[in-house]
Amino acid sequence: MANKEVLLKLKNVQKHFDIGHGQILKAVNGVNLDIYKGETLGLVGESGCGKSTLGRTIIKIYDATAGEIDFEGKDITKLKGKEILNFAKNVQMIFQDPYASLNPRMTVGNIIGEGIDIHKLYTGNARQQRIYDLLELVGLNREHASRFPHEFSGGQRQRVGIARALAIEPKFIVCDEPISALDVSIQAQIVNLLKNLQKKLGLTYLFIAHDLNMVKYISDRVAVMYLGNSMELADSEEIYDNPLHPYTQALLSAIPIPDPEIERTRKRIVLEGDVPSPVDPPSGCVFRTRCPKATEACAKKAPEFQEVKPGHFVACHLCTKQNN
């Protein structure tokens, strides 16, 4: 995708939290990514690796501790005042929990209309028609505008969340595990809706998820995170067919295969030990304490996140040697 236009560029992005007693939690600790206009970039990794924190830092729910986040060529970490409001119009988030992310005291119409009002996009009848159009766009009816969130199923509530995100006509949406709280039967419907909306509206997604099969289905490229760091990045097919980083290999080996014979005989890579604390990450490569291929060099120096094949990036001393 080298000839694609970069919509969002992350340069050594960090987000640290002061948790008291002189301790700093390094939730995101040096992420480099390009997100291309019109693509879906999948973001995967174990719970607590910093995926959601990175998504929230990108759209300025959190302020970055260090690094650059360039959106359409402008570093958004330096925005102030009205510039932040203008930026907010272009980026939105679909949250993980459709039960907790909607105000139970507001009607669906007012939930969707809140962003429209803040950005003064439509008023009067035009505002109401916009809300109706958005409801129909996500597979709901205009009659739903007068109802409250508790009157809907989980899948319907997530559709309301998607309509709310679309209300101000954003260019970029962070999908923060938007299907993990839903029944399996509903998950595919929501993912297909997101794909259709992307095609229709020209949207760009950062799709954060645990379900690696669903990430492969929806994503053009996939990025892998571990303990706040970028581990690997490549086209979706490439990363699933030819994972280079030992952590990526372990993650993918855990995906069940729907063929009983293959599933019985294949080897799963089981990682030893627990994920280290982001308050005190290991020296050198942060994955080395659980890596079956770690050497002494891995403890001495953190590997650079670099391109080892066209479009395939990895942060691993061993992978770099093997592919040079």
C-alpha cells in the first residue's frame, strides 16, 4: 500500500500514567504506525498490552506523553482550543461496551444528535431528518429515535453507537473491540455493517480486537502490540501466513482450526511465564522474558521496529538477522 495516502502517522507515541509512589505505568511505550486513508488497520495483542490506550490517545481522549501523532499532516498533540474541536469532528470512537457507552437517561435520537449539536451541523427539521437517516443507515428504524437504550438488545445498542459515531461525518474511527461484548451470532452482522459503511462512506478504521479470525476478515493490514510496544506489522494475509515475530507466531497458533484432524495434530506455541508489569518492563526486548528464542543480545538492546520485507515490519533481533 506504498502508494496510498497516509491519513494518520504515529511516531514513537508514548502514553504513561503516574500511579503514585514514584511509579510510572508505561501503557504505550513507543509505537510507530502509518494508517492509510480508506483502510482498516487491525490491532491485536493480549489484554493489557495497550491497544485501547493507544486508540484513546490517537483521538485525544488521553494526551500523549511523548511522540507525534500526525493527522492529515498536522501534529494533533500540539492542538489547542478550537483546533481540538475541529480535529474531534474528523475522528470518532465506537466503544466496546454498548451497555455502558450510551447515556441511559437520553433517548436514542438525542444520543445521536448530541455531536450534531456540539458541532452545529444541522438544526430543526434537518437535524431530525439526519438522525432518521443515520438510524436507517445502521439498520434501525426512525421509530427507534424516541426510545431509550434499555429498550434495545446488545447488537441494536452497538448500532446506535455506530450511528452516533457517524453523526458528525468523521474520516477516521477507532473501533475499540466493538464486538467483544456481543453474542457470536451478532458479531458477524456488526462487522459486515462496518465493512459496508466503510465502502459507502470512505471511512478509515483502526479495528482493535481479540478475535484474530475476525481481525483477519475485516483488516487490510494487522499490527501486533505487546507491553505497549509495536512487535509486527504487515498485510493481513502476509502476517497470518508468514508471521515473523515469536509473539505473533504464538498468538496465531492459538486460533482454533475448524478441521478436527488438523486441530488434533497441530502444535500450539505456549508462552511460559506471565506478562511483565508495564511499571517495570524488561530491559532490551520487552518480550524476551517469555520468548523461546531469546538470546543474551535481546536483554542488552531494544530491537528497532524496521522493514524486513516490503511492507512487513518487525521488532526482533533474530527476525532482522534472518531476513537480511
